[in-house]
Amino acid sequence: QVQLVESGGDLVQPGGSLRLSCAASGLVFSMHTMGWYRQAPGKQRESVATITSGGSTNYADSVKGRFTISRDNNKNTIYLEMNNLKPEDTAVYSCKASYRGLWDYWGQGTQVTVSS
């Protein structure tokens, strides 16, 4: 049974930082592309950052230079380091594991709220 469990969401002031984690189990983690996605109230879910099995990364324009995605294949975990957070970053952040477009697995999500 595949499980993705996110953690690290919190209430933070504008300009602050957070680090999200997503721990995976039940899959060959190193072979999967992993990604962070977010959905704000009343908006569609959007891709934030992805990292391939080979370590190549891709970011949404809105987070480039502020967010960093990384993975630790020894711990079956990905991270999202978020700096200079803005109110528009407020959303539920979820992680996804993908294998060559054949299947996807999603976590339950963690809430990030940026507010003074």
C-alpha cells in the first residue's frame, strides 16, 4: 500500500520561511518523479515544483528563486524549502509520486497559511 504523508505546514508571517516534507512508503521511491502541488480556496490545483528520479527540477514561475525542492532517496522523502513567503502562497500543499505517466499517488496535504 502506497502512502505519502506531508508535514510541516503552519501559519507564518509574510517574508517568513517553512520547510515541508513528504515521506513515501510502499513504492520504489527512487524511480518516481516527485512533485509538490498546491490548491488555494476557490482556485484550481497547480504545480509548484517537481523533481525527477535523476534530480532534475522544475518550478512554477511564481515560486522561482524562493522555493527549493529536494529529495533524499535514502529516507524516501522529498522536501520543499519555502522562503520569502507571500500571502498568495496560502494553500493546501500536496505531494505526488508519478511513474512514467503510468500512475500517480497523492498525499493528503498540509495547510500553509501566510498572514500577518
